[in-house]
Amino acid sequence: MLMLHPINQSRNEKSQKFMDKREGSYLVITNRSPTKWDIADQEEPDEVLEIYYSSALRAYELPISRDSGTVAPLLRRGRPRKFSVNSSP
């Protein structure tokens, strides 16, 4: 997964909210230096998309399917109930 830090340039009138996000799995073609990597798309592995720094790269994790069965329980909002020592919950 790639995480880009778009630059807000007032002359282009672009903000981070409206910039395209490059997400998904990509192929690492070559390691240019300890901090630079050539990245390509999986459909076209011969074409280099861009050169990315290692700080912008993250390990890609497959999305969890909705039918996986592992669902986190909902948390109750607010302060928890107060129980006295003599009463049972």
C-alpha cells in the first residue's frame, strides 16, 4: 500500500482532500538506494509508475471479507454502571 503526502499548492487550487489516492498492491521493480524504490502496477509490470521513498511505502494487507465471522463487539457509550459491593451484577 502506498501512502502519499500531497502538497497543497494554492496556485493549483488543489487540497489534500481532493487529491487522488494511490492504494492497493504494487510491484517493487528495483531498489535504487536504501530509501528509493521503483514501483509498477500489477497489470503492467514492465512500466515503472514512479520512484517512491521508503517512508511512503506500507505493507499491503488484504481487506477482510464481510463474511469472515470475526466482528468486533459494539462498545457502549457513556460511563459504565456503578455496582455496589453487596449486589451481584
